[in-house]
Amino acid sequence: MVSRGSAGGAAGLLLLLSLLAGCTSNPTPEPPGTSPPPDASQPATSTSPAPSGQTTDPPSYTQPLVLAVHRSRSDLDVSERLARRIARGAQTRWAQLDAGPGQVDVRRGAGSLQAAMSDPDVIAVVAASRVTPMVSTVSVGGVDPLRSPDTYPLTAPAAKEPAAPAEVTIVGDIMLGRRVGDSFASQRDPGAPLRPLQRRLARADLTVGNLESTLSSDGVPRQGDDSFAADPEVLDPLDDAGFDVLSLANNHTGDFGEHAFRQTLRRLDSSPIQPVGAGLDRERAWRPVVVCRAGVRFGLVAFNAIGETPAAGPRTPGAAQVRMQPRTGPLDASDLRRATRAITSLEARADVVIVLAHWGDQYTNQPVSDQRRVGGALLDAGADVVVGGHPHWVQGVQVHHGRLVVHSLGNFIFDMDFSRETQEGVMLEAVFWGDEFKAVDFVPYVIGPGFAPRLVTGAHAMTVLDLITDASDAPFD
């Protein structure tokens, strides 16, 4: 333990812990107007002065030379030979990419990425430094340029060494009680619902979900048959599946009263998984969680807009709350200010800010108007992405000043087997290079036997994704 009086020792310890966690402090930001990293046609140059009488070679930093396409043309893969022909501007037909009829319009230079965002016939040949989640990228020989840049074969000069990729997986509502709990109890295996996707979840650098239940039934159920309590033994399988952070900001963590709520907090505090969005008082419920993964500091904030779980008060336990449509509205300006303050408080502590929102109407893919309004305000406050839950269906993607609000990922594990849509969802898989959001994919699954999600492809996958595109802003529509 470091005493309050040993400030220098405390600072050194904090620096050491930061380095051991794989995260360092932010570099000094470039001043406004600084030129972006060079494109493939611009050689990198050195600005470091050479010792007197000596000359230096320019730094040999490289980055992937990416083939960027419209979001509707995801999951394309080509051979290295074809990729190099496209990069040179050779005439190419989409059939050569197994992507249907028509001629490919290969673009380079200024405006090419914008063209790929809006025109499905365009392939933009650009340096990876310019790529954003508004486009998809073509893999070459099975290698993704943004996830595996060191083994990707096409390269371009870079002005500085690119940051290493950090992969983030976020899933929707996880309910491990009621019939789900009965199912794995009969198998004596609390990890059974997670098993089909366990490896995929665990391979991400950061894995996040919404725990839609208490971890205690020691109390009176407050929502009848819709009161959800999971066996606390599920924490070990959730940890084994790679979950790093679980949101408790939802309308079911209070289902068995205050004692069970406090037990849930204690049980999570004793596990490797960090809770966010709930606490013993309002300050702790709104306190962001910061985790360091792959050299990136991720800050997370979560809130509940549905009610039912008590809102945390100045001295009483509960969830962080934003009152808004459709359940607790009209939109409360003071609640929204509290949310935006939690985000701005992360400016010096996090490279990437993720907000988890529990909001919206059930059983629809359309967000209510307050979701769009609040989502935009959270992004304006500094969030890099907002991800929602509660509707039990997937919902659309909102684009606000180049940043994203993903309104609902749908159920991840749930016993709502009364409709097709409540048994479908998507995992959000994102890639960050340092503080830069580079890519996002929506990976569809279906909840099947044992209430376990399993990946789907082909026509069924398109059915799931169509619910998202039907309610999304361009270029995700």
C-alpha cells in the first residue's frame, strides 16, 4: 500500500501498473491542420534531425494498402494476384470477386473513399490510415487488412508506425435465469448456453455484454414470472468465455429487491468481470469503467432508460438512469447532462469511449425518437460508439457526424422462443487502432437448442441483417 504522503512513489507505481496493463498515456495530439498520413503515392519522410555530418534514411514504416468497398459488399476475399491487379487499376469485373455482375470502378486518391461509401460499384484503393467503419474492406488470401496488418501482403508508406489493432466484441441481452437456468441446471453445466460461441467471444481483446438478471433470488420477485435471477455459478463460464465487462444498467437487476441487488454487486466484485452502470449510490452507478487491452484504454458508461430497477440515489443503491421515451419519459435534461458528464470525465483517462444504453420499444426494429436524440448527444459529448439493448429485436444503425449509434443488438441468450425475431441477434465486432475506430461487423446468430446462440450464414443471416439495414442510416441501409 502507498501512503498519501508518498506522491512520487504513487505516481511511479501507477505508471508501472499502466505499462504492465499494456496501456500508456496518450501521445501529444497533433495541432489542428496537421496533414494526414501519406497515401500510397506519397513516400514517408523523416523529420528527425541527423547528428552533425551524418545522413539518415527515412523511416521504413508501412501500412496496409486497402481495397475498400460499399458496406453492402462485405465478406469479400480475393487472391493476392487479383488484389495487386485491382490496386494497379486493371479492368476487373465483380464476377472475379464472386460478387455478381458488372464492371468494377476502381478509384484512387481524393474522393475515392467517399465514392465507395455511396456507390456499390466502386473499389477505393486507399491507405489503411484513411479507412473508417463506413466502408467494408476486402480480405486478401484470407487476411483482413485491419485485423491482421502485419501479415497482409499489400502495403503503402506510413508517416508513423501504425497502432496495433484491438478487437472488441459486444453482445446484447444475456438472461441466464428462468427456463435458461433450468436448462443448464438439468445438464449440470452453467456454461452450456455459452459453449457454441465461447471461442469466438474469448478471442476478442475486450468482450462486453448486458447481464439481464440478478445473481441472487434472495428476495420477493417484483415482476412476477418476468423476474430474472441467474445462479451465481454462471460467473465462471462468463469469465471463461472472455467477458471483461457486464452492464447492470437494465430493468431486471432489481427484480428481487435491494438485498439481492447488493449480493449481485458483491459477487461481481469478487470476480474478474467488471460491472458497469449500477452501484451502491448514484456516484458509483455512474462511475465509468476503464480497462486496458492491447495498448488501448477503453472507457465504458452504461445507463437504464426503462425503469423497474430502482434508480441509484445519492445514498441508495440502483442503476444509472436516463429518463426518456418510451417508458420513463419525457426526456429528462438533468439525467442526460449526468450521462454526458460521465463521458467527458473520460477524456483524459480513455482512448476509446463506449456507451451501453438500455432503451427503446420492445419487439420492433425501429428506434423511438428519443433514442436518436440521446444517442447524438452522447456522441457529441465524446463517445466513440453507443450500443443499445432491451428491444429484444435488432435495430438500426444511426450515423451522427461520422460516429455510430447501434440501437439494439437483440437477445444474446434468452428464453423468448415465441417469435423468430426474439431468437435472432448480432454480435458487434469492432476494430480500433489506438483511438481510431477502423471497422465494424455485425455477426448474425440464432438462439437454438438449450437457448444457446449459434452463428448462421446464407439466407438466414441475410434475414437477420435485413432488420438492421431496413432501419439504418446510410451507408448501413
